[in-house]
Amino acid sequence: MINRRDLFVGGGAAAVAYMAGSFMPLIAQNAPNFGAPSVPQVGFRKQKLGDMEIIALNDGIARRGLAAEFVRNAPLAEVQAVLKAQNLPTEYIDVPFTAFMIVAGSRRILIDTGFADNGGPTTGRLVANLNAAGFKVDDIDTVILSHYHGDHINGVRNKAGQLVFPKAKLMVPSVEHAFWMDDARMAAAPEAMRGAFQGVRRIFNGLPADQLIQFEPGKEVLPGITSVAAFGHTPGHSLFRVESKGEKFAYLADLTNIPELFARNPDWAVQFDMNPDAARETRRKIFEMVVNEKMLAGGFHFPFPAFGRVEKLGNGYDFKPVA
Ligand SMILES: [Zn+2]
């Protein structure tokens, strides 16, 4: 199911710029300056879930000019019309980055990491927001990764190479790890994609073996936290169901990029979906699960506070953030 085509359809310079942790290279040299996005003043939000607490931790927001290639299978005018109908700007989009922490008994678990100091000027705020929420980096005992795109993994290490959460074990989807750590695949990848493979090695090379735990997507990773295979966006992209006392939360990672576009139009393919057909099928299947089970949902690129409910709307879905 993974072949060279996956690399090409999801590859290109855009993928590299994305992995490298900055959106800037995506914007042409002579692109207009759209200004800086406003980052949330209070960048954390706590929600009770049974005996657990889930905390959204914003890492920042990146603003990028909206180009035709952002949605691969819809005309730009149609994309802009969808934004306009929601009173959103049509020249650029703001893409937020929000990771989630789970407080379960004595456990302190972080899912995805943001950029640390490897990204643009309006990113890298996760640790400050963690502190504001009352926790320290040393409190995190486990970091779970959904997939290996730069905005999710770069925050494992700072630019100097030090582990940002030194006491944490890393739990990673086996399928994703196997794909990116395959040296032969890196060698065969188009030049433009090689940086993404190197970025993954920056994180994992030199990591003590006992600090890395691979899980099989679909299996329970920790008590009350079950992974869900959601392949398509990347080859091993995995989501997480969290359950406590009958209350359910779904961390949707990159099931969609901004839901204002891709929940409303689940068949649209964002340029970062490596296998758009698989991603589309996964998107509909998972949204159905979230709606049917009335789960609280959170997504990495959802508008802050990034928590909310998903409802059916037309031929797609609507994400309604909590108040
Ligand atoms: Zn992402």
C-alpha cells in the first residue's frame, strides 16, 4: 500500500517546507505581507473527562498565503467562497497548532509537540502554555506522536538537539516509524522530500532505545488511551480515543487541516495529505465515529481552544468549538 507514488503525490517543495517547520518558504519571494496572526493570549484550555483532565496546549499559529495548490482537488475560487461564507479572510489562512495533554492519575501524557524553537516567530509557545497551565516539562512522563510531520515532532528536541521533555518516553506508531526511518526509502525519495526524512532522523537518532516505544495502530497505548489507525495523511497517521467513566474524547491530529475547509468538505485533499484517497476515506469514517458516539473532539489544526463537537452539515461536518 505504500509505494513511490505516495512520495510523489505528497512530496514536492511544499512538504519539505512544512517539515522544516516554517511556512515561509511556501510563500513566493514577492508575496504580499499578510501580517502576523494573533496568537491566543491564554494558550491552554482544560476540560474534564471522567476522572481525567484533557488540556489543549497551543504552540502558536502560522499565517500563509492561500495558493491554488493548498486544496488539490478544488478550484481556488471555490475554496475562497467557503472561507468567505464563514467570514474568514480569503487571501490567506491561519493554521493553528494545538497539542493535547492528558492528566490521568499520576500520569502526565503529551500528544504531539509543536515546533519548540525550530519554527516560525508565531510558534514555539507550547512549553510556556504548559507552564501557564501549572506544569513543568519534567512532569511529562510520556510523549505520544500521531505522525511524523515537522509541526508534530519537531518539539521533541530544541534546535540545539536537547530533549524538551527529558523524562518522557516516546510512544510512536510502528507503521509511521518504519516508513520514515527506512534509509532505502529516503534514498529513493525525490530530492525535495529528503529533508522530511532527515528531520525525522534529527528526532530519533541518538535516542536511548528504552526511551522509544512503538505501538501498533489500533491498540491500546496506555490505560484509557487507544490508538486508531487513520492512514492517508501519512502512511502511519494515528489518532487517539481517550475514555474515562464513559466520557469520550477523540484526538483527531491531522484528520483535517483547518476544519473550516476540510470538515465542511471532507473530500477535499490538503496538499499535505500523502495519500489523498486513503485520507478522504479515513476522514469520513472517523468523523462518523465521532458524531455517532457524541465524542468531544480535538484537532491539532482546529481553531483554539481546539476542543469541540462535530455535527453533520450538508455533505460534510461542522466543528463547533467549546465556548
Ligand atoms: Zn499537522
